[in-house]
Amino acid sequence: MNLTISGHHLELTPAIREYVQNKLERVIRHFDHVIDVAVILAVDSLTEKDKRQRAEINLHLRGKDLHVTSEAHDLYAAIDLLIDKLDRQVLKHKDKIQDHQHTGIKHFEGPATEAA
């Protein structure tokens, strides 16, 4: 898994990097077929009082790309919200792949063989 963390208008500290990596472990624990992860952390400054922290993630899986965005006044809260949304999407994707809706072979009612 390739992990890229970048910051726009924000200096990434080792604490922030480690926090993102620890949170991503939860997603990887649920679904381990992740190829590439790109995390973008940004600060949107509308006014000096009203700063918004934004976190985005692009998760590249085999056959699917997931994109999640979250915003909050605190960067750590934005990351937590981001990981919660991503985890829900990954679990939904995993359920679609597993497809538990099909019937098993022993319950299959095929054409009856007739004894002649």
C-alpha cells in the first residue's frame, strides 16, 4: 500500500502523519486489498476568524476508487470524520464484492432426473 499525505497551506507535523496512519489502520483492518491512498489536509481561510480545516482522501482499490471529503473547525475532528465516512464506504464495497445473496449448490433445484 502506497500512502501519500500532503498539506495545503499547512505544515505537516510528525504527530499529524502518525495520527492519520493510525486511523487508516482501522480501514485496512476491514479491507486489506488497498493499492494506493492519497490524503490531502488543507486549511481554508475565509476570514481570519472563520478558518475551516478540510481533509480529503482518495483510496484506490482493485476495480474501484473511493473519494471522501470532510470539513471541521479542528483538523483532528476533520480526520476523524473522514475516517468514519471512509470506513462506511469500504464496508459497503466489501459487502458488494462478497455477494452473499446467491444460493448455494446444495439448495439448487435443478431439473429432476426421471427414472425410466
